[in-house]
Amino acid sequence: MTSAEAHPSRRVALGLLGAVPLTAGGVTAFAEPAAAEESAGNGGIPGDVRPGGAYDRFLKKLADEDGFSGTVLIKYHERTVLSRSYGMADKERAIPNGARTIFNLASASKPFTALSILQLVQANRLKLTDKIGDHLDGYPAETARHVMIHHLLTHTSGLESNVHLPDRITNSVQEERALREMVHRAAKPVFTPGGDHAYSSVGMSILGEIVEKVGGGGSFHEYVAENVFRRAGMTDSAYYTRPDWLNNERIAHPYMWQEDGPRVDAVRNLDKGAVLNGGKGTNAARAWIGSGGGGGFSTAPDLAAFARALLNGRLLDPALTELFLSPKYPTTPPGGGERPGQGFSAYGVVTSLIGGRFLAGHGGGIGGGNTNWTIYRDRGWMGIILCNYDLDIQSIITRERTAILGL
């Protein structure tokens, strides 16, 4: 294995995703199987995505070289086409990764925050034109009066991003919340809201605070558990705490590559920091619990259940589902322009137009972990990649997309 393969690029895919037009009756769910199979040929399942196909062989080669640890799942409608797990969820306990291993999603949980906001819009508790100051106190006037919920959802608020979140060990939900609220109120717009696009975890974290304020009296984590996870049938998903991460044998530990030695367990080594993902020196396990900006946990089957519930109208009405997924602001093409396509920011998800197809979803990265989930809406496919290594996930996403779309 070459040095480049052993020490992957720092680039972390933040998502490769999209929307599909409305039908006469509202949002289209997965394409009807007969139509999709006819268009795809070969029973609807391309050879490259089948067990033993090009994508499967690519993953095995990576895993054999210790370049991949985690779980992948590809679904076609209700059919599992490919499910593979490699590596160890917990090396100290000799627990292998499996199909139902729970992973920290990092920023791939941001869409749960955005969907919660749209549920509150649907319930007439919020408007997309509401300003931060309409619901939260303590913000400077330039933020409170001018940054709309719409701006936060589309990463066009101009607020300073996650590089300004303090990375220190917290030891309770209350301490974590107080720390984040302090950071929220200190963040200032670096450009006029709505005038440009810049990815901001702080902005999404503020939305989580708004969900907590408007959502009915419970915490942000409780709102998502009741109104997203439970309604979607996501039985293993939650915003687990750091002690859960350490002690629950079903949760994968992130293994961070270190310049001066092998990968280390981030949860058991809070003094160690990331070299590749998440910002140099950071460690997501130092946080007590995740927020609206990321840090939810899920499994591959649960993410497939989320996609199914979303497209079948169990989480939002059809019009709000389309609003959630449809492109809002053009961004850098997925993969940094390495392949044809156009990226867009939607409402908390990233959408892509690739090969004449719209995709929708999100990805994320922390020290020792990378994640990505993609809904191929008009093709009936769902692709999920959950890793507990820091690696060049973009190459895996590209292989998945190529296998499914035949690009």
C-alpha cells in the first residue's frame, strides 16, 4: 500500500444528494419497481452493485489493506442488495463491526435538525422568515434582526462555522448546552445573510436550540427522538452521551490516525486529537452529547428506515417533504468538481444533479469517523456508508454512485 493510501486525504465529503420533481399528487416516493427495473435492466440491479461486483470488490480490497473499517448498505426499494461489514467496532473488546453496529453520524445527522424545524413550520409554530431574535435571546442585533431560519437551513447565514466551536471536555448535558449557547451568541456574520454560501455547523446548532425552545418543552434530543426517530421506526438511533459511547458494546469507537503512530481509540483517549478529519487536534468524544450541528448516532438499517419514512410521508406532509429536499442554493459540484455534476444546498440536506439524476442526503466526518447516506429518489435506491476510520470517503462515495448510476 502506498503512503497516500495509508494516510488518506483530509477532505471529508459533506454530502452528495438531491430532489425529484413533484407528481400530480405530490412528492414522489421511490419509483415503482416495475418501471425502475425496466429502466435499469438486468432485473433492476446493475452488476457492479451486486455481491461480488465492482463496488463490493473495491471495499474488500480497502478492508484487506486496513484502509476501511465500518458498514455499508445498499437498498433497492425494500430489497437489500449489498450489506458488508469490516473491521472492529471496539478493538479492546474484540467486537467486530456488524450490520446493526451504531455509528456516530457526525454532520450526517444535521438533516434531523432541519426536518424538525420543518415539522414546526408545518405545525404553524415557526415561519421560515422568522429571525433568530424572534425566538432566542442574547444575540447581537446584527444576528438577531437579520439572520432568518431560511438562512440557517441553507448555510447562507454568514455565521462563523464549526472551527469556532470550543473543543474541550464537558461532563453533563447542562455544561454542553451552556458552552454551545455561549458560542452561538458570539458568532458573527462574516457576510450579509443570504449573500453567499458557507457551511456552518454553528448555524445548524442554533436551529437545534430553536427546536428546543419551540418544540414543546423537552430538549432538542427528546424532540428528535419522539418526532423523527420513533415515527420513522429508527429503534437504535439516539443522541448518545459520551459514557454511552464508551460502555455500549453496540456503538463503534472511532479510530483516529496519528502521525507518530497507529490509530488510537478516540473515546478512550480524550487527550488525543484528530490529524485528518474534524479539524487538527479536535476529538468529537470530548463533547458530552451531540447537538443540532451533528453528533447523532444511527445504524445502516435505521437510516434506510428514515429514507423510507421520509419519502412515504410519515415525517412531513408531501409539500413540506419537497421543500425539505429541493435545491435552494448552487454550491461546488460534488467531489470538488472531479466528476460532472452540480451541487445545491437544500434545507439541511445536500442535493446533487449527477448524470441527469437528482440525489439527496448528507455526509460527515470526525476524527476517526466518516459517514454518508444518499437517497437516489427517482431510481428507488439508498446507499449508506458508515466508517469508524478517518479516510478518503469521497472515493467510496464515487464508487457507490458509479455502481448504481452506471456513470
